[in-house]
Amino acid sequence: MVVAGTAAQAKEHPGKAHIEKNGYGGPASCEARECHPGSARKFLDTVHWKHASPVTNVDNLEPGKEYGMKNRIYTMCNGNDIVNNLKEIPPNPKTGKTKFTGCNTCHPGDHISDVGSTGKEAEAAIDCLLCHSSAYDFRQRKPFKDEKGRVVMGQDRSVKAASAVGKPGVKNCMVCHEAAGGGVLIKRGFSFTRETDVHAGKGMVCVDCHGAKDHRIPTGFDPNNWANDGVRVACSDCHGEKPHADEDTNRHVARIACQSCHIPRTGGAVAKDFTRWTQGEDGFFEPTTLRMEANETTPVYAWYNRTVANTPTFIGPKGSRGDRQSRIYPFKLYEGKAYFDRKTGTLLSMDFAPPMATGDTLAGVASAAKTLGIKEYDPVPGWQTIYFGSSHLVTKKKALSCANCHAPNGALNFKSLGYTDEEIRKLTSAALYFDKMAEKQKEDW
């Protein structure tokens, strides 16, 4: 994959000579010589380390509890760091082979100091170079068993990697974020390349928009992405509230999100079935998945006021035409099938180790229930619908035009968005945009 961001690294780091002379010893080396004092301690209080945070905009959550990959259960993953902690799965009956797996494989620690851990050992376990080195050897970032039989996540702490530090490049971010949800382009369905995103085409990297302070990463308001560092990012931060030269187009910004026009396609998994796993050529099993390539799927559009409906069968945007805080946003529609508890209606979690080895999904449910202390449950298959926010794959040349939306059978379903039949008739008339589009056609010719 060709990625932008090779220019993201700064000029030679002032600590390079010190590292070349003394070697690299992890965060202690980063904090030495008063370069980044206190950074490790602060990092332990961020989402990237805790995998959870307070969540204030989602329905039906327990007050005062932190939520995130650490403890959430939903049907893109059907597990979390608690039930799917990094482990070695049972030997595959067909091949006799085993492998390591776990939702927390992307956690930037060594697994001995794991998600949410605190103290000096946790500080020393932080893998600073995973995010900050342009020469990081990702082949070393793999689990193994130490002399005590403990599962450890390897790190590249070489002088070569430590001598190539700077702000994170695209690969540093995407090695985890692109592969989330069970494989490359599964969860988010986007690749950040010169060919697929206008920002990457300009040589930008992820942290140009998601620039951190004290390792707190600004995020958007994806209905499915709950945990956050309390810092937000929006298109208007760079482009303002009137980003177009044309005032007719600028008037749309008040009720239509930038993403609706500038992200006309998405991709990734559109459905998964955790009740039926498929055996691969290597003998191991994976949830049966329907997936699309980046830029292959048409989004669904809905009103969104940045608060989230959350039930066992639906996670998605809240909002309406009558709510002035709502805008029309594009979403990737995903459906997941998993086991629910017939008695309570709640979604049951699954430990992936048993089904990955044998395909026995109910054994995975039983293992997760044991870990979570659930003694009585009655598993029954069911579906959950999730709306994923579309915030990448930004295009300027292929952005939606007037005719894409204001035409019969156009991109927007005005009926579902709350418009009357008479309003729809007016909104889908060529009279609205004919003169403007004809003039633009002259320019294009």
C-alpha cells in the first residue's frame, strides 16, 4: 500500500546522539535529559492506553462508568479486552497448530502491563516507538511466551527505530486502525492513500487533523466510537463554516455535514455472522463476513445531533429535521448476527479462542460467560444494526453535486429524512439547479 506521510518525520531528533551512545531503554530514554518529562505518566490516562473513557452522549449507559474497547460488547467485535485478552488459542484439530489472538493486540504496552494498568511498571511498558518511529520493525510487534510462560507482546526497542522518531506517520496509525475489527479494511472500510483521500494526496498525515496534546487525540462523533479523550475535531476547524466560494453551497453547511457531499462512498464489512464461523485454508476459523472494498459501498444518510441511540439491536444516530442541532451525515450501515440472552434480551459476549480453533461458537459464549461471572443465560441468535460514521475517503473531484441529491432517486432519501411529498417534488426538480449546473458544464468544457 502506498501511503502518504513519509515527510511527517521532523529533522534529526535532538536526543539521537544520546540514544546512539546509551541505547534505547523505552520511555525512560524518551524522558531522559528533560526531553519529554512526565509523558509516560500522562499517557496512562489516555484512551489509547485505557481503551475506555467517560461517555456522555450515548443512551442507556451506566452513570459514572467508563466505556470503550476494554468492556464494550457489540456485533462488529462481539467481544472486548476482558473476554478476548491476548492469549494462545487451543490447538486446531485439523493441523495441531495454535496461534495468539486477542482484542488488545493493538494496545501499546507489553501485555504484562495491559489495558488500564498504572504505576511505574506500566509507564516502562509503553511502546513509544510504535507510534513515533518511521523505522519501526513491525515484525517484532508480535506475542510470545516468556520463560515464566506469560504471554508478552514484543516491541522494537532498537537504536535504529529510536533514532528515527518524530510525529506519527500514516503507517504508525493505520497499522492498528486500518486492521481493526478482524482484518484489513474490515471495520472502518477506508484506506488513507493518495488515491483514496484528498488529504493524503496533499501529503498530509493523520495527526495533521488529529493533532494531540499530552497524547489526547481529537476525534469526531462517530456513533459507534464511544471512548474519547474529551477533545474533538471537525472539518470546520480547518475549513471554517463557509468553506465554498459559492454562497448557495455554503447555505447547505448549516444542515448538511461536509462528509455528506465529500465522502460519497465507503467500504469494509457490511455484515458478520458470529453464530457461524468459516474455516480458512490454515485450518483456523473466522466469523463469516460480507465485505466490500474501500469506495465500493454507498452510505446511508440520516439526521444526527451527535447523540447516540443505543439498544441491544441498534446503535446509531439520534436527530431529526426539526432539531436545529442536527445535520444530515453519511453512515456506513453494518449488520451483525450474534447470540443474545433470551431471558434478558442483552447481547452475549464471545471468547474467540474456542471457535477460532474448532468453530464451536457456543463454546466461545460459555467461556466469555464464565469470565464475566454470568451463570445463567439462554443463547438465541439475533441481529444488531450499527451506523458507522464516514469521515475519511474524502474527495473533491468526485464530491456530490446538486444533481446527485436533487433528482428523482438521487443520493438522499428525502422521505426517510422527514420531508413531505410536496417538498420532495420541489427538492427533486431540475429547476432548482439547472442554470447553475449548465453554467458549470460550460466551465468544465
